[in-house]
Amino acid sequence: LVTSFAGAGNEFGRLTGIGINNALNRMYVSDATAQRVLAIDMLAPSAVTTLAGSGTAGNTDGTGTAASFRFGNQAVENFGTSETGQGLTLNADGNIYVGEHYTTASFHTQIRKITPAGVVTTVAGSRLEPMSMETIAQPAGLTAVSGTDLYYVCGSSGFFQGISRVNAGVKS
């Protein structure tokens, strides 16, 4: 049985990631249209709040709405955009990781960390400027392992696809 849980009345745009923090009874989604990461109270799913993101595309670290993201707003059914995805995951400490574009140039991507308090920082070493199809690594399907290792599906339709690893605990 499938039922609606949250997002009545076209509340969301293009969702590109989802994760759950059971300890806080919170669901997090990245909304590419809104350029925000939203928090949903799992006990009262009509309570949707902005955890981070100003709503304007950008690349600013900061807290809450002082931060900005560039998730991209390509429609999923528009195959001309290569179905770029961004992904979202949580680690054991409750930190949220999202993939994004950091410029308007195609395939320039990075991973951002968001604490449960909404503090957004760029993960050191995650920024990628591909020089060939083999190095295209648009993050999607993120997963966190051991608190610092992040793995994600990389590539897009019609291009190289593989799995990339970033150690979010390593400073560069």
C-alpha cells in the first residue's frame, strides 16, 4: 500500500536525495528547484522546514539560510541534461552530505556537509573539474561509511559510470 507522506499541494520541486535520522525523527530531502535541504518531522510530516539553503543558486558555506547550494534544476525526463543527480546521505553522527554543482559549468561538482544544526561546509577534496569523460563524477546515490568515507555513484547517462570514494575526514 502506497500513501502520501509529505509534500501536499506541490510543496516540493525536484527532489534529488532523501535520508532519515531516526534518533531525531527527522527526514531530510534535497530540493533542486528550491535550492534547499529541507527537514521533515516524521511524527508530523506536514511540518516541513528549511535546514539549509537560501533558495538562490550559489556556493556559500554558512548556517541555515545563509548557505547556498547549486543543485541544478534539470527535469528528470529531460534526457538532454543527462539526468544529473546529486544524492543525499547521513553518517552515524547525523551529519548530512549532499552532492551539487559548484559552478554553472557542466560536471563541476562537489560534496557539502550539513550538521544537524544546519552548518554547511564544503568537503575537502571533493571538488571535481573533469578533464575527460572517464573522470566525470557527478555525485548521486551517496552513502556514508565509518563516519568519514563517502561513496557515490558517478557519471550520467551516456557517459562513464562508476563509483567514487571521498574521505570527508581528510583535510586538503
